[in-house]
Amino acid sequence: MSYPFQITSLEQYHKDYKRSVDEPEAFWASVAENFQWRKKWDKVLEWNFSEPKVEWFKGGKLNITENCIDRHLKTMGEKPAIIWEPNNPEERVRTVTYNRLHKRVCQVAQMLKNNGVKKGDRVCIYMGMVPELAYAVLGCARIGAIHSVIFGGFSAQSIADRLDDAKAEYIITCDGAYRGGKDIPLKSVIDDALIGNKTVKKVIVYTRTRTPVSMIKGRDVWWEDEMDIAEEQIEKNGVVSFPAEEMDAEDPLFILYTSGSTGKPKGVVHSSGGYMVWTTYTFVNVFQYKPGQIHFCTADVGWITGHSYIVYGPLSAGATSLMFEGIPTWPDAGRFWDIVDKHKVDILYTAPTAIRSLMGFGLEPLKGKDLSSLKILGTVGEPINEEAWHWYDENVGKKKCPIVDTWWQTETGGALITNLAGVTAAKPSWATLPMPGVQPILVDEKGNEITEKDENGLLKGNLCIKAPWPSILRTTYGDHERCRTNYFATYENLYFTGDGALKDENGNYRITGRVDDVLNVSGHRIGTAEVENAINMHAGVVESAVVGYPHDIKGQGIYAYVIYNGHHGDEELRRKDILQTVTRIIGPIARPDKIQFVNGLPKTRSGKIMRRILRKIAEGEVSNLGDTTTLLDPGVVEEIKNGKL
Ligand code: WTA
């Protein structure tokens, strides 16, 4: 496969960037022409940010799975689409060719149809990192059902909330999942999530760990049985087929829940056409993908990175995507390097938190591992500190591999600000330049563009984007007004990212982190309000306030200040009880690292918690707390400072 839209020189980057801004419709039409459309679009772009309304390639008809699979069959049918590396290195690797992927996806689509799933229905997917997860996602897309993948680290309560919000009628899950030395009983979590649920009709269970599960008659069915039935239906005289549903470019492809600064998680909705174009375009350009290369993205498909750069982007580009079931530190901290060596990986895309955690094991785990196949390295999910960047560069890339620092969000669908490997320059800890079609702007609190440089000669402000790119979120499921107020109402006519950034004289951007009440813990987005709500559910807790603090490995840790008036157990036990509660309400990923019991929280006279002060204390900056005179009771600050953990 060739990629006519691949940017191969710095000059071309500047030229394409300029054209994408001057003539966005003509530019994106020329990119979109390289995909398979059943019918061409009527209009390339229609938009306003006030509603917001964004439509790309409207009237265009397609099915994303025909682009990810069918169009490759003639020339690449026997080429590997997915290479699956199991959790246990002793277990057999599975190589899934495009032909095989086609068959499995057709089977899943048929299985879903047999179970009553139709275009537009919401299917919740809660599985481990097995190839069947990719088949499930693509099978939904093939019949036009909207998938909502939920990461395996979320609790039954979190799943229940998401099922309700999406009014999901179907679930695809596994009996269990392997993660390092642990088995996670996914089906039993689903069973808990379904207590009281009124919408779910069917649960399809794939067998991975063969852990005992309760299968409820009439509701729960085994994946294997259903796939066998489907196999007979899709194959006639050795020819496999399942007609893909015709989708409008603007029909929703999936929902993915993500945390914001307030309330419960929002269901970010992505479209079919724009998302396909953007994920493919960015995959090919950011990683400078060459046909035949093996791309290893270490994310989980439960997060946006896995959706865009394990499944949709690479497959649409006809790439080989390596899918890994395990964790970087099991059976030992050399796991990534073994995988790179064993499969001769060309591109490695991971998170700064993984790099920092592996740095902690020193160079021993890298010894004897042949990493010479690596050509390009990437990071995503959080700002990368220079120390980690250089460690990655020297010890993994051996100073020969460009590192791309890709900044983006669940809401953006794919990378927006990033260098292009070997084409535009890298700058350690800087995401650098916007992709064609992306027009960033830094603004102050009032929305005025920042024009004054700071003492280091940099512009510093809140990061917004001026115009839509093809894979911007379209809405938040079931509540469009929420989408408007969250992203488009802070500043008029701008998409607000929630991040702060710096800009240098060459137009490079450095993302400094969230400026709202959202934490980034090990690359996972967690709202402080969500964690507080969970802590407050615990009997005995009167009130709590949650802030982030710098954490060597996780990037940010969770620090909770808790007012407690119960009488059960000592402090340590109470802490454990609270952790247990958070695990139940949200999941283990949201467990606070530190819980400090306090008698009061610093509040203004109007009752607002002064988080700025709590953040400073958690960060250890106790000497310079700023103005505390507006506090109702300045005395509580002293007490909190003295009790700091
Ligand atoms: C942060 C993950 C700095 C940022 C794809 C953003 C980054 C949030 C980078 C989105 C990066 C992501 N440099 N910060 N390269 N990439 N972020 O929705 O704060 O899980 O707003 O999407 O992660 O997290 P999300």
C-alpha cells in the first residue's frame, strides 16, 4: 500500500500545513480520496463551535471495516494484520492475517446480528487484551453498532453508570483476563454491574482464563458457541462474506467515556468518516510508517490510544499491529525488550509512566536484548520529563531513533501536536508542531490571545484550537449541551483542551499539564471530583478534597484530605476502608496514594474549598501558600501543614 498523503520532508510539512489552513476543504478532500467510499461526500466541512456542530464528509457513505480490512485483501490477504503477544511468554503467539481478520470480523458481525444487534445499538465491550477484543470492536463497526469499550480497571459501579448512560443493550466480555501475575474476573464484575440494570439483553462471554462463571439462561451466551453458528452462515463454498452496513460519514462509530473536571464521566462520541481519515493520516505521518513494518503500541484498547493506534489507524493503513496482553514488568522488567527482540518491532509507542517505571530497574533488563530493529519511538498520555526522554533515546533508541512526543486527547481522536518522525525536529519534552489542519492558540483566563513573552521568552497560556480537524468529538452521548459547556463555552469560538502550554519562537508547543481539576495518573485521566464523590460515599467520611502531586513514576499521584467522624478502627484501617470504597465505586486506578485525615478544609467565606492551597501543601511547597486572608478559618491551614504526609 502506498500513502500519497505521507509528508516526507520539512518543506512539504510547511506546504501541507499552509494549504490545510488556507484551503481546508480542498486539502482534506485530497486526503480522503485515498479511502474507500461507497459514495462520495456532498460537502467536505460544515461547522460552527457555538452549538457546536461539526460535519466532515457529510453525505459520504462508507464502512470503516472495509477500509481497515476488505480493501487490503487482494494485495495483502496473507500479511499479518495483528500479531498477538500473550501475557505469559511461554504461551503461543497468534498471528492474524488480513484474511483471517476478515473472517473473524464477519463472524462477529453475524454473531451480533444473530443476537439481535442492529445499526445504532450500543454494545459495551469489557475484555482483556486478546485479539477477540479487536474482532469485537470491528464486528460492531461492521454492522454499524456503536461500541463503548470499558477499560478492565474499572469497577462494577463504573460499568453500571456507563451502561445506563449509553442505554447499552449488549455486552461482550471475557470470563477473565490475565494481567501480569494476576487473573481478573471480568465476567463476575459484569454480573455485579448488571444488578439492577434494565437495558442489557445479552452478554457474550469469550473464554480466556476459564475461571468459573455464572451463565444466566436466556441472557448469557458463550462466544465460542455463537461464533461456531456464525461461521456456518458466513462461509459459502469457501468464500467468506458479511455485507458491511453502509454508514454516513457522520454516523457515530463509538463512545468512549472519559473523566472531566465535574461530575460523572462523559461519553465522547466519534464519527465514522472523519475519525477514519484522521487516525490513518496521523498514523502514517507521525510514525512515518512504511509497509511491512511492525508497530507496537503498548496501550490498552480500553483507552483512546488503543482505539486509534492499535486498531483503526494501523489497520486502515494496512499495517501490522502488535497487540500485547501483559504488563511491562512481568515476568520481569525486560518484557518490552523481549517483545521488540522476538518480533523485530520497528515502531514502539508507549507512555512516559512506563518509561519511568522501567528506568527504575536500571539497565540490567536491557542486557542481551537486540533492539536494532527499532526505527521510531513514540510517547503519549502525559508530559515526558527530559530525564525519561534521554533515557529512552540513549538506551532504547540507541540515539538512532527519532522520538515522537504526541499530544492529544480522547476528544481529539488522534494526535494533534507532535513531531513527525525524522521529518520535523524533536525537542525533548516538547510536543513541538501542530499537524496539518490543527490551529492551536494560547489564551489567558478571559480568552484573549497571549502575545507577551514570559521571562524565558516563551508564550504561556491555556491551549485552545481554533477550527475543527476531522476527528474532533461530535458530542457527548445523550447530552449535547454538556459537550458545549465542557469544551466550547469557556472561550467563544474555540475548542478548549483543558491543558496549559508554552510556545517558543519557532512555533513549538510544550504541554505543561491540565489546568482544570483533572489528574493524569500513570497516563490515566481521573477527575478529582469523581474521586471525592467516591471517598464521600464511605460511611464516616464527612467531606474530602482531592488534589494531584508530583509522583516520580506515575507523573501525578492522588492526595486526599479527608474529614472523618467515624469510630471504626485505627487510622491505617480507616485508610484501607476508604481505599476499598474507591476501588468499589471507580476502580483500582483511582485509589489515592495518600490520605491525610484533617479536622477542617480551607474554605472561602462562600464555602468554596481553596484547592490551590491544598495543592501547594501536597506538593510540599508549604512556605509559600499565597494569600490565605480570605479564608473562613486560616487556622486549618496550619493544622493541615503540620499533618502533611
Ligand atoms: C495529556 C490520551 C503532554 C494531556 C491520548 C491531555 C499529554 C490528556 C500528552 C488526555 C503529551 C496526552 N504531552 N500531555 N504528549 N498526551 N497528554 O484523554 O493533559 O487519556 O489533555 O488521551 O493527557 O488524556 P486522554
